[in-house]
Amino acid sequence: GKQMAIDADLNAGIIGEEEAKKRRTEVTQESDFYGSMDGASKFVRGDAVAGLIIMVINIVGGLIVGVVQHGMPVGQAAESYTLLTIGDGLVAQIPALIISTAAGVIVTRVSTDQDVGQQMVTQLFNNPRVMVLSAAVIGLIGLVPGMPNFVFLLFTASLLGLAWWIRLV
């Protein structure tokens, strides 16, 4: 539909050849992006489902081991092995989240004249709202008891300063 509208505008003389070429490139990039996002969302969904299945297997297996092998009451086995399963799930899901994010960035990258590094820097540092949102998340993490508060709050201040500087430039 968009390609046909561009062709119609070109044939009617509303836009020139260069503008039509630019619009076609934008439509192609948009189409590539949405196609890549479809694949990335299926990958991430599959990873999440696999994580949930592994969690259920760990809980059931832990209950069986606790009751049968260690002679624990069901309640105590459920408490112990559910807590261990949650810890195992967090340990397994944090790297999986990082890998999924990296895969999403790579898969959804639309080919342009810029290389990957330039695209990431442009997307991360072009809009100060990204820095403010990141600062808010890191600041909230920094307020959690037991976390290295000073380091997180220092990063928060740095990101807020960077957002302010980007807004001025």
C-alpha cells in the first residue's frame, strides 16, 4: 500500500525521484524491522515458556527428592525446594534475559548506512528520556537495602547529568 502511494505521488508529480527513493528506503526499513520483530518475539516467548517448564520440573523434582530421599515432610520440602527453585530460576533467567536482549538487538537491526555501533549510540544517546528512565530504574535499585547504594546512586546521578547535557546540546 505504501509503495503504491509513493508511486502514485511520483507519477502525479507531487514528489521528485529523490524523495520517492528516500520514501521507498524508509518503507523497506520499516518492513524489515517489523519482520525481524516478529521473529524476535517468537524467540523470546519460547525462551520464557522453556524457563517456566524448567521451573515446574525443578519444583516437582525437588519435592520428590525432599520427601523420598531426605524423609522431609511435604510442607518443609515444598518450602525448601521452592525457594531453591526460585533462586535457580533467577540465576538462570538473568543471563537468559541479557542474551535475549542482545539477540533482539541483533535480529531487529535494520540494515542502514550506519554500522551497529553507530546505530546503538544514536538510539541510546539521541533522546534524553532514555537516560532519565535508566536513571530512574538504577536509582530504585540503589534504594533497595543490601545493594551497593552509593554505586547505584552515583550511576543515577551520572545518567541524569548526561540526560541534562544531551538536552542542552
